[in-house]
Amino acid sequence: MLPPARGLLSPAFSFLSRRVTLLSQYLNPTDAAMHSPSLTTHRAQARSTFSSLLAGRPGLYVLILLFSVLGAFAYKTRGEGVFACPGNGYGSDRYLAHCEIGGYADYDHGAFWFGLEPEARRHAVDADVVFLGSSRMQFAFSTTATDSWFAKIRVPYYLLGFTYTENVKFAAPLLSKLKPRARVYVINVDRFFDDTRETPPAKQILRESDAQTRYKDKQFWQSLHKSVCSSAPAICGSNPAFFRSRDTGAWELAGNLAAWNAATKTTSDGPVSDEERWDHFAALGREFVSTLPVEKRCVLLTIAPYDATKRAEAQAIADALGLDLVAPQPLNITTFDGSHLDRASAERWSQAFFDAAGPRIRECLDSSPRRS
Amino acid sequence: MLFNSYEFVFLFLPATLTGFFLLGKTSRAWALGWLIVASLFFYAWWRPLNVLIIAPSILVNFALASVLLRLRSDQARTRTARLVLALGIVFNIAFLGYFKYVNFFSTVVNDVAGTHFFLEHVILPLGISFITFQKIAFLIDVHAQRIESFSLRDYCLFVLFFPQLIAGPIVHYREMMPQFQKASCRFDKESVALGLTLFLMGLFKKVVLADGVAAHVSPIYDAVATGGDASLFTAWMAAVGFTLQIYFDFSGYTDMALGLARCFGVRLPPNFDSPLKASSIIDFWLRWHMTLTRFLTAYLYNPLVLWLTRRRLAAGKPVLGGRDARIGGAYFHLLAGPTILTMFVSGLWHGAGYVFILWGLLHGLYLSINHAWRMVGPRLWPDKASYNRFMRPVGFVLTFIAVAVAMVLFRSPTVGTASELLQGMLGFNGITLPQQIFERLGPLTSVLQPIVSPSVTSAGSGAEFIATTMWIFALLVIALALPNSLQILSRYEPAIGVKRRDEELEGWARVLDWRPTLPWAFLMSAIAVTSVIKLGGKSEFLYWQF
């Protein structure tokens, strides 16, 4: 038997008591008949409850479905879509290049390939100095030092590197599509001349028929993300996100880096590996450099350091191509995740790079006329 | 815009429905106009240029149909009307031919003549095959006086109505327009409840079932296409798995189309009736892509057979159905020939490639054999009851195998890949089992040793092998044992002519008889939540580019 109803719980107890009585009468009618003269009424009530459950209620039905669909949608977009990333990196000239979540991830590749960010594309085409490479290059040169150096000589530059350790397989067709007017190219040689690996965005863009639609969808969601997360930042998550400057291509990192096991790590040279493939990389590099419409001496190779820098490989490729490898090694350079330079280190490293490569860049800019 | 995309489900559809119902309160004409604008927007989303391609074609067809409408009342100008009709058909076929077949044609020329012509790749406008068939059917119907009148708005609505614009069902003007003309254009709870249910069932079929099995089946085709071989089990998994994938993909799309149309108060014709339950290949084609079969039968097969029959009669030769016992010639001339030709067209319509042509021809052959058996079988086995008792299960198994074999052609990127898989299905590539499974078969291992060998590459790991098998088994149960979505909803006539009375419901259909009740709301909510969580994967509908 249920205990006597008391205090705050009394309505709940009395409700339960009624239900239990009703259920026992329903399940054991003989026994119930001995105790309850109103069995017929209770049975009728039970039947009516059951039949009301099975009664057609299209209005309520539609409401329940809509509620479920919208609830699932909210859960999905917040948990697995662009809304998992913060919107505090948008600026007048910045867009979301990459949101670290499976349902969104890369936007940058498609933005350039399909011309979804025409301003960014225009600046990349008009830049006098174009930097090519992966996210390591992007983090290494997205610094005040880079900006100040180019501001001082009043020359536009563009960091045209991409996520997923992008390489020549995407960069080469992109350059032939964009036809930049650059007079100097700086290439982060770190596995850039590797055609054995196709990154997922490159594969999608170059091989899948619906790629444009998917990137256009991302563009659409980005506009929604921008307006929602700007006005109500609490709605949006804090997954890591890169925002790209349309003017210079520099990245701004936003969000919580915990998702990347972001512990500071010092940089060092990694062990020599894959030596047998270096000739192939060099051959590919030679072919790529020959397609760049600039003098060979105006193509500079570099390698941004990380915890296993492939310096020997980079040097071997540079030697094979007859190009300069400008890879400064200032002391105490660290990464935030083992792979990408942290902000302070990037400042010092890029400054060291321009100290070393600056004269050659200036010389190239002075000697080669600006192409129209 | 894909039906299974966020943009469609959460923006386009709510906006279109809201606009339609709001405008419907003021004026039906405005509501229908809104539907045309929304459909154009839907079509343009994927590639705005598509609208510039499709719009002139609509206008040309409308003009030709208008001319036909005027000419047909004048007996003296029958010949001119025929010429206009022929012009319209040629225009539409040329239109489709250019966009869909010009690249394939250059490939064929290069293959045959050993030349190296290269044509700029022509991008196929979405749904062109479906739209073209509808436009041809419309012209023929106007010419045959099956359509009395039409306006540009009605014609645009008929061609562009977005639920069936991209991948069917292929509808007739005369089954759609009366509905639009009678549509209240107001919010109707029952229609929306039914429409949403059907849409969500379709979404579930597509994003959960079809895409789910595709993740296991596609790697097999990719592996074979890049030089791998497929042993017996792997090849059969590829064949049966893809058969189930395309079934749930296309029937899912069709459910979504029917559901969307119903939200606007319009019923579309049924397109699927559990085809995998078919007990013969003829039965299969009466259940699979029903509106395509209807179109090809009405506008190609029947006129062709009629014309050939007249010619044979005029020549004094026997025809089918006559008393003459010498009907072998008639069979080939009036049945097998037209059937194979029709299925050849069907194959070509499905895709511009050798594999699609072979797929069509194979089905033509199947149908011809099935027709021949229908003529001969009952004579050999006069006891109809025992014949049916025996032939129904045998027919079901044979039909399923035949369909799965043909699907290998449909899915394979090249004839070489298909050939490799078909050889695998016949056991020519050996019989292998993943090492992990082979080692766990206990006493069976030694029994199977002489014929089965362990493999580390067969359909990936043992876990992948088991997962694929389980997917196939689960989908087979759903496809073969459960009632289909239209049967579940048949109380409310979810598609044109699909309505059953209470006493006609039996077995599962009675248990799963849908009504907008709370239990159904919770069940459909679970289906909806699962589908929405799975949304956003990269998966076009297989019929999207046809």
C-alpha cells in the first residue's frame, strides 16, 4: 500500500494512489469488484483514455513532428554544424575559412576555387608576393611582422595556404585558374611537392560533381552563422576556427584549442625519412616552378618549423631545384599544438624570415615590372 | 537543392508552404503563382543557368501545344497537326540528346572509328530526362484530344512543380491539373500530417537506409573499378547491396516527392509498389518506377506494337492472340522485338553509357523470356493452382537474382568493372572469406577449406564483412516483410488511386495502419530525429542526374 499523502508530495501520492487502484481493478476485475462498486465507470474511463490515445489528432500530430524535427535540427547544427564554432573572428574583411567540426570543416578551398569570396580572390590575384603552402605556412606568416614588413615597402602580399597540409595537387590547378600577377613566390616546401596524397577538400572539389553546391551551402550557412553568432554569441560553440583576411589571406585563430590537445611544444628537426622519394618531390617541384611566370630566383623556398621539421628534405629539394631555402632558426620557437607556430613564435620567426629573405624579395620586386 | 539538405528542409520548404497558405487565403491564383516562383528558385539553386536552359524549352513546348490545340479541331488540317507533333517530339528529343548524349555519342564515335574527337563537356541540366518525357507526353495528349485547354500558368505549374521536377514521378497533365484547379490552397491539417509523414518516411529511407548500406557497398565497386577482384561473397554483396541501396534511395525520394506534393494538397501517382516482392520480371516492372513503365508502354511500346500488328495483318501473317499455332514469328516481331527496343530506350534514358544500354537490353531479354514463359508455361503445366504454388516462390527468387545481376551493370562505372563483378558472382574469382571469420568457423573451417580460402582483403576486415551482411539482411527484411509506405498510409489515399478500405487491410498492414494519432506521432518523431541527425552527409539521389 502507498503511504499516507503528506505535505508537498500529497498531490503526487493521491494521483499515484488513484492510478494504482485503477490499474489493479483493470488487471484483476474479480478482486476489484469486491472492493469497488464503480468498476464499470473505471473501465469506461480506461477505455476512453485508450481510445483518446488512438484518436486522430492531425493538428497535434503535426506539432509533435515539427517540434521533434526542429529540436533535432537545433541539436545537430549546434553540435555538429558551423554553430559549434564561435563567430568572434568575423571582421569587415574576414570570413570563416575553417570550422573544426565534421559537419562544416573546410570552406576556404571552395571559396577560392568556386569564387565564393571574390574579394579574397581579387587580392590573391593582385598581390605582388604570394605565399604558398599549408596551415603551417599560414600560422607562421599571419603576423604583425609580415604585415609591417610589407606595409613598409607598400607592396600587397597574399598568404595562399590551405588546411589539411594542402599541396601542389590543389595549388597547381588553383594557380592556373586564378592566374596571379605575383612577382615573387614564397613556397613552404614542407611536403608541398607531394602528389601521392590528395586532401579531402581537393578530392571533393576536383572530382565530385556536387562540390560547388556543397560549398555554396557552406557560404549560405556562414552568412547565417555570422549574423546569429554576432548578435547572440552564447548560442555558438567554441570549437577552433580560422578566419581569413580577404586583403592579405592572413589567418586569425578563434575558439578553444583544447580540442587539439593544444600543449606548447618546442620545435626541432625531425628524423630523415622517405629519402627515396625526394627525387620525385624535386622533379615535381621543378615542374611546378617552371609553370610560375616569374624568374626562378624570385621563387623562394622556406619551411616553417614544428616539432619534427623536415629540414633535410627541404634542403635537398631546394638544392635539386637550384633555389634558395630561407629557413631561419631563432631560439626558443614553440608551437601551440606540435605542428603550428604559436603567435609569439610566429612573430619572431617571420621577422627572422624577412630579415633573411627581405633583400631578395625587394630585389625581385624592383627588377621585375608589375604585370597587368 | 536536395530534398535531404538543411536548406531545403528548414528554409525552402517552410518558406514555400507558409507563402502558399498565406497567399491561398487571399487568392488561389496568387498561391499557384507563388508555387511556380518557388519551383523556379528551387531549380535555379543548384545552377542558375539551368533556368535559362529550361525556360526556352518550356516556351517552345507551350507554343507548339497551343498550335496543336487550334489545329486539332480542324479535320482538314490533321496532317499539319501531325507535323507539329512530330516537330515537338523531335525538338524535345534533340534537346535531351544534346545535353545528355552528345558526350556519349562522341565517345561511341571515337570507340568505333578509333578517332579522338573531343567535345567540351556538356553539363546536364537537372532532371532533364523526366521533364522531357513529361513535355512529350503533354504534346501527344494535346494532339490526341485528351487535354481540352490549358494556360501558360497551368503548363508551367505542370512542368515545374518542384516535388516532382527533378526525379519524377512522371506525371500526366490530366491527372495533375484538375487537382490544382480544385486545390483550396489553404492549410489542411490532415494533408500536412500525411504529407509530412510520407516525407519523413522517405527521408529516413534515403539518409539512414540507402546511405547506410551505400557506405559498405560503394567501396566494393570502387575497389573493383581500380583493379581489385571480387570473390563470390563480395560480388554478391555488391549486387544485392546496391539493389537495396537504389531501391531505398529512389523509393525514398519518391515518398518525399509524394509527401511534399500532398502538403500542398496534391496527390502524385504511385511510383513504387514493393518491387522486390515481385514474382516475375513483368511484375517487377509493374512495381518499379511505375510512371516510367506507364510512359514507355503508352507512348512507345503500345503504338509500336499496334503499328507492327497492323502491318502483319495487312501482310496476312499471324499475330499474337490469334488461333494460328505458328506464332513464333509473331512473338519475335510483335513482342520480343518491341520489348527489347523499349527497354533499350529505357536503358539509354537512364544514362548515357554502355552499361546503361546493356542494363536496358538485359531487362528487355528478361521480359521477353518472361512473356514467352507465360505463353508456354501454362500449356506445359495445366494445373493452375499447383503451377502458382510452385512458380510464385521460384519466380520470386529468380526475379530477385535477375534484378540484382542487372543492377551490377547499372552501378558499375565501366563494362569491365561489371564484367569483373559478374565473374565474381559466378565464382570465377574464387570463394574467399575474411581471415577473421574463416578462423572462427570452428569445425566448418576444415569442411570449407577445399573450396573457401581466407582473405584479408575480401570486403575489408571481418567486421566490415559482418556489418555489410547485417545491413543487407536488415534491409531485405524491411523491403520484403514489411508493408510499404503507401500501404501503411493507404487509409488516406497517399497517391492517386492508392486507397484501401479497413476490410482490405491484412497482416502487418493492419498493425501498421497509419492515422495521425499520438503513438504514430512518437514513432514518426523518432524516425524524424534519426533522419535529421543523419542529414548533411554527402549524398545525392541516384536518380538526380537522370
